[in-house]
Amino acid sequence: MTIKYPSLTVTGLITAGCETLFNIVSDPTRHPDLAGSGEVMQVRWTTHPPVGVGSGFVSLQCKGWYQYLSRSFVQVYDPPYWFVWRSGVGFRKTPFGQVWGFHLAPVDARSTLVSHLMKWPVLPMPQLPLFDVLMQRRVEHELSNMRPTLGKLAKLAGAQIIGNLQVTYDWLDDVSAKKPPIPAMTQPTPAR
């Protein structure tokens, strides 16, 4: 039996420059305005500048009436292309928490292909049909949060999304801090 880790990526073309978008996604203090879930209430850095791999921040999260603190550590910092962090109950290493991030691929000076990604290192699962069904429910919940995040990112940058968002759900063998795989998207899908 193979153990894999679920992964989800939402990708869209945004009419803003790569550096403009990176400045938004790589500043967690702006995540309350960015997060499509509405669960991120407040964020503060727990380490001093400059930002880099290992930098930490803590966020006040709210799900319904339940509030809690989530500790995060930057896993990949490669301006202006990658910003990835592990978020959870304060542990820096697998298997605790989730990995969240953004990959930015400039198309030209005024448009960027943005991939918003999430990996669940806390949920290694056997690849069996029952687990696929359970994870599909979780994926639908996360998609309802991740799609609006890209819309909010475009709005914060004074831009818009061109075409439809592409969603990729996959099982990974590895959830290390290296740059996660990004699904290929050569052309944006035209809006219907």
C-alpha cells in the first residue's frame, strides 16, 4: 500500500506585474485582506527582517465562533517568484501543519500566472478509493477558499483575472520544503 500526501493548486492569469503581486503575497500582515476563507483575522511577524527561509509569523484565525493562533514558518523565499510557508500548531517539521504558498510566473511586464498551492503533510493517506472520496470533500472545502484568494489578490493589485481558474488535485510522495511542483498551464482558458 502506497502512502501519499494530498495536494491542491489553483492557477490563474492576473493582469499585474510579478513584483507587485509578490509584494502582496509575501507580506503575511496583508493576508487578512487576501485570504479567501475569511478566517485570517490578524497576522504579526515573530522574527525580524529581512524575510527569508525560517522567518516566522503568527496569525489569529477564526472559524465560526472558534478562535485560535496558527504559527507559520517560511519554507521557500525566492523573490519575486516563490513564497511558501508551513502553517500549524507551532511545529516546524512534517508531519504537522499544512504547506501553503504562491508561485508567480511572469508572462510579460503586466501579467503573471499565479499558482496558489496547498499541501497536507499532516494527512498522509493510503491511496484507496474510500480515502479519495473523503479527500474530495476536503478539497471542495479548500477550493471554496482558494479561488476567492486569487480574486482578492487581483483586487489588491488593482488588476483582474483573465479567463478561468485551473484546479489541480494530486497525491505527492514528498512534502519537503523544496519548491512544490506546479502544474503546467500554457494558455489561460477563455472565460465563458
